[in-house]
Amino acid sequence: MKALLTLFLWISFAVTPDLASIRKMYSDVAKSEANAKEFTAKLAAVSNNDDKILVAYKAASILVDSKFEKKLGEKIERFKEGAKLLEATIKSDPSNIEMRMIRLSVQEDVPAITGYKKNIKEDKKFITTYYAGQGATLKEYLKDFVLQSKSFSEKEKQFVK
């Protein structure tokens, strides 16, 4: 019985997570260390060859998780790892609006000292420009992000209403 339970747990963590559950978790990931660790664990099995959106979320998980590292050197190393992965993923598909939203969400929350805030205007413009052409599920997800985003003014948020 123990072997069966162990096998079930291993499979549940080894399987690539579904996008809907990742999206649901993402909005709360930075609120606590427990949320960040759970999100990171859920995406641990994602490899660079998987769906690029999942890879972008994995990069975001590394970036958020770096916030909770205790040692400065490890914090910086994890942050660089996550930023490099996110940038490489976006470079592989620069027209993907969800990956742009992920980067924007990260960049609006990181401290200015990181120097990782250079794409905020670009990503805001991209989201604003291409929002209308997205499917209903993605539009709703983007709308929820935009309405809580610090990067968009109240006037700028009107495009999603």
C-alpha cells in the first residue's frame, strides 16, 4: 500500500501541470513563502522543451522563490536564473501575450535595484494592443491581471472593461 501511495505521489509531481491550475495559483504566488514554494514545486518537472508558457511560469516561480532565499548570494543567483529563463522564453516567442503578462507582473514587483524593470512600458503597450484578439479564457485572465496591476493607471485599465 505504501508503495502504491509513493508511486501516486511521484506521478502527480512528475506530470507536467495543466495551464489552468497554474494560472489559478499564479495570482497568489508572491503573497507568501508557502505559496511560492508550492508553485515552484508544481513547476519543477517542467523542462525547457515543454510548452513555452509553462516554461515562462517556471521562470516566474524561480524569480518569486528567489525573494524568499535567506542568503544574499543564493537570492541573486536564483533571481538571475529566473530572469535569464524568462527572457529566453519570451525571445523564443515574442508575440505571446501571456508570457509578456508574466514578465510585466514580475517586473512591476521586483525592487528597482535589480535593474529588471526595463520592459514594463513595452509589455503594457503589447498587452493593450493585442488584448482584443485573444480567446475568451485568456482575455478574462488578462483582464484580472490588468485590473489589479500597479503598472496600469485607472484610465489605462479601461481597455479591458
